[in-house]
Amino acid sequence: MIHLLSFVHWNVSPEIFNLGPLSVRWYGLLFASGFLIGYYIGEKMFRSEGVPQKWIDSLFFYIIIATIVGARLGHVFFYGWDYYSQNPSEIIKIWHGGLASHGGAIGIIIAMLIYSKVVTKRNVLWTIDRIVVPTALVAAFIRTGNLMNSEIYGVETNLPWGFIFERNGETVPKHPTQIYEALAYLLSFAVLMFLYRKTRSKNKQGLLTGVFFIFIFTARFFIEFIKEDQETFEATMALNMGQWLSIPFVLLGIFLVLRAIKLPEKVYKNKA
């Protein structure tokens, strides 16, 4: 039997410091840092392709609003509708916690449809193919924030890197699934960046988006097998909610990759 001291005793405070009645939390810092770094990477990608500056300036606002609203509504409808339908005023209280990554993904897709129609006047896949690259990195930052919050972790494990989440009253080691997902997302970011910079994948509409969906949501699907259910209703499900929501994205990703392989390259001429 592995000695208890072999495990990681995790008791990190989610708060960094307090400013009067307000507290600065690791999750918020990592969330914001991820978006700023992601924006910087995305901006460099857009600039390298010579797109108009106004496209870059407006893109960040579309993405940040779509992510927060989509992730919140995803949590409300996918995981907590029984509660929120009876307490609708709680929906806007995002500071109480409750964001769903699948909802964020749907929100971004909808926002990019609008952005492409209003701003770029190009096929929506041109935009999404580029934003998925930094998005994979942002997802890694967010999962690290979940680790700092001691939330969304796995089931009991005897592996030496198991985490005992003492702040939650846990006394046995659990899988640090936040770290597993963060590493999977970092790998996805590395693969996507390589494809974007070293190959002509960005000219095959939908290819990068398809690879993103396959990598991110396949990882999510399998990691869910060792993750504790987020809501009690999931205990009776053959697959949990996260897995059911991941399947359509994986299938869409496969479709987009196969479609992109068959289609000719599409290169746009930029206008100032």
C-alpha cells in the first residue's frame, strides 16, 4: 500500500488577497490572464495575415462576451435547470460559480457566425480556424483555475500523484483531472500552432477547427470516466452530461477534417 504522504495534500486558498469587501481569486486571475495571452497570440496570427486592425479590435469583445454568457447558460440549461428554473434571478449571479465549457463553445460558435457576417464578410470557418489555436491554451488556464478552486476533480485513486483536496474535507486521494485536462489542452494548442505555422492547414477551411474539436472533446470524453459527477442526476446516466455533450463536437470535428481534406485551398485577399 502506498503511504499517505506519497500523495499531494492540496489545501490552497482560492483567494490570493482581499481588497476590502472584494477578493482577488486565482480562478479569476487565470481566466483573465488566459484570455489576454490568447488575445495576444490571436492578434499576432491575424497581423501576420495582414487583416484590417478593426477586425482584431472587435474580435476580443465578441469572444469574451460569448464565452461568459455561453458558459453560464450552458451550466444553467445542461446542469442546473431544475434549480435555476425555480430561481431565475440566480442566473445572472455568475460570481456564485457555475460555468460549462460546452456552453462556452456553443456561445463562441454563435458569436463567430455574427462576427463573420458583420465584420469579416468571410466564411465563419476562416475565423474559427484561427481562434481555436489560442482557445486551446485559454482552456488550459481555466482548468488550472479549477485546480486552485479545488473543484471538478476525479474519483478516488491509489496513484502517487493523487490529490487530497483537504479544503473540501476530502481524506482520500482523488484524480487531479483538472491537471489531466490542462495537459491535454496544452498538447492540443501545440499541435494546432504547429499546423497553423508550419503547414498550409489554415487554407483548408475547417481543418484546424476539426482538429480542435477532436483533440479537446475526445480528451474530455475519456477523462470524464474518472471524474466525479458534477450533479446528482448524472449518477443514473450511462454516460455523464459532459460525455454526451462532447460526442457531437467530436463527430463534427471528424466531419470538418474529412471535408477540409477533400476541398481545395481557399486563400483570401485582404482589404484595408
